[in-house]
Amino acid sequence: MNGATAVDLTALGAAFADAVRGDAAAWDARGELPAEVRREAAREGLLGADLPPRHGGLGATPAQLGEVCARLGGVCGSLRGLVTVQGMVGAALLRWGTAEQRERWLPALARGELLAAFAATETEAGSDLAAVTTAVEPHGDAYTVIGEKRWITFGEIADVYLVLGRTGGAGGSDGTDGTDGTDGTGGRPVVALVEADRPGVRREPVRGQLGLRAAQVAHVRFDGVRVPRENLVAPPGFGLSHVVGTALDHGRFTVAWGCVGMAEACLGAAAEHAVRRTQGGVALAGHQQVRALLGRAVVDGRAARELCLRAARLRAARDPAAVVETVAAKYAAARAATSVAGSAVQVMGAAGCAPDSLVARCYRDAKVMEIIEGSAQVSELHIADHLLRAHGHGPGRWRPEREGEPR
């Protein structure tokens, strides 16, 4: 990993982003992140940046991880997505995996020897992951996985999937009260690691989606796939609020920072264009309406960055408030990325609409960011519930597993 340490990780991420900046538009057009780019990201340690060194990672702080994701997000949302999904699976295993699972999987994920994907979303289970129907049932010394997952980032090329499903009978049959998303009829939520080369795994690549076009998204079927019992992550009943909750929280944080990077990159591109482009003998920067657009964009981007920094500080301190502040940061940053990218396209006009335009690509990617890892509308409710509880109002317990937007 070139001797990289957490101390110089931000500079490392910036250098990597600069090195690939000129290629990102071609990746988007081809719908593929080249294997060599993935390998180089792994060699630099970016795929295990925040994992502890004992597990092959760089031990990055939340703020350092965030800055890396901002740098990558400002160049290619799909490249940042690679870091995000690898980190989501790594975070879930680090917190909820057994010692044997951590020893087996985490170093391979950190080194990029295995690419991971988070397989939760289904046709009827997006915002409400409690509605998943994928079956993960015990058979002797193994589990059998049956179901279909949709919109899986890097699902086309992943080596292993972290799969959310259900097992057993009625909710609460394990002695719990069904508070882990069980509805009393669908069994207990469970998460299992499923290797892509096992018989019964079927992948259907998705092409031409709105954004993240180089993220090699796929729909994935599991047709009676058998996995050993040691591939189960945490006991049945802990799959949603514990394992998946941890993965989604990590995902929101890195997505938020990636959106900050998009907003800052778009603002820079728009400002440079406004200074250099003339209209009627006057630079665009001389027009009041253009300056107003850019002024609002500056404020939106800086506000999003500050919320991300706040979330990073709370995460580093292991403050319980970090969860809701991460939701707030992701909500604000995704809105900022969409708004600033839209303003940049407007300022740049035809240049902003060109096939190889950074701001056009960010505009498409940013809209996706308002949906994944908790939609804007659901995030608003969560933030409001947190506020109202502090003032004595007690709506039902917020369930992070219901935030699982398509991934």
C-alpha cells in the first residue's frame, strides 16, 4: 500500500483522484470501472481505509475517510461508490462478525482480493427493508438462500454479497419481541455472506440507469444457493437493526462526503467557466444572475461540508448522536450536490450538457444520491422524529433498517 498511513491518507486520495480525472467520463460512457483502477485503489489502501491496521486497513479517522470520499466523489461517483460498498460490508463485519469471520474476510476486503456488494433491496423492499422476502433457511450444516436482489452496486463483478433475508417462522420466535423489523409473520431477519461463484448465483447487469453508470449495477438472483453456517453474520433476529443498520450508517457517511466533493467540483468548474466565457462582450461572471447562482452554490456546499465535519467529529467520539447527524449530513449534502450541479449546468450552458461534461455527470449522480441510503423524504422524518423526541414527543421507535433505499 505504498507505505501509506492514516496521516497522509487525504493527500493519497487527492493524488489518486487527480490521476484518474481524465478517464472518468469514458468510464461513465462504457458503464464500467476498469479492473486496473480497482486494483490500484486497493493497492493504495483506499478499499480498507478505515479498517484497523490489524485487519489490513489504514486506520483512518472518520474525517480522513470523508475527505478521501470527497476527493473521489468530485471525480467519479462510481469510484467513490466502490469505496462505499466495500466499506459498508467491512464495517458490518468489523462490528458484528465473529473473530473468525473478521480474520477471514476483512484482510481480503482491505487488499481488494475480494470485492464486496451489499444485497438488500428487492422489488417490494426499498425504503422498507423489513419487507424483504429472500429466504435464508437452515438445511443440515448449511443455509440455503432463495430470492432476488435489485439494483446492487458492483453486483455485476462482486466476489461476495452481504445478503439480507429472513429465516424461520413467526417474529419473536427466538425469544425477542419482534423489534428488529419482524412483522410477526415473515420470520426473523438474517444476514449471510454469499460468494458469487457458488452454484445458483445469477447476475443480470443493468445498463443506462440515471447515474453511477460505471458502478456495474446488477440484479442478482439466488436460486437455492447453499452457504456454510459460518457465513451467517450475527444471530437470526439481528440482521436489520444491527448488521444492516451498521452498513447503512457507514454508507450514508461516505455518500455524504462524496456529495460534498461533487458540489465543490461543480462549483469550481462553473466559476472557471464564468470567468473565461464571454457573452455580449462581457464575461459571464459580470452578470448579476450568474453571480447570484454561484453565491447560493457556495453557501450550499460549505453548509454541507460543515455538517459532514460535525458528523465525523461525533463518529470519532463514538457519540450516540452521530447516527442522526450522519443522516442530516447525507440529506444536506445530497441536496447540495443536486442543487450546485444543476446551477453549474445552467451557468455552463451547452458545455455543461456535453457528453463528457463533469457537471452533467455529477447532476445525474447527485439525483441518485437523494434516493440511496435513505431517501430525502424519509430522512426528513427521521430528523424531525429525533427533534420531537427531545421535546417529549414519542412516536414509534425509528428503525434504521427502514432506511434501506436501493443500493
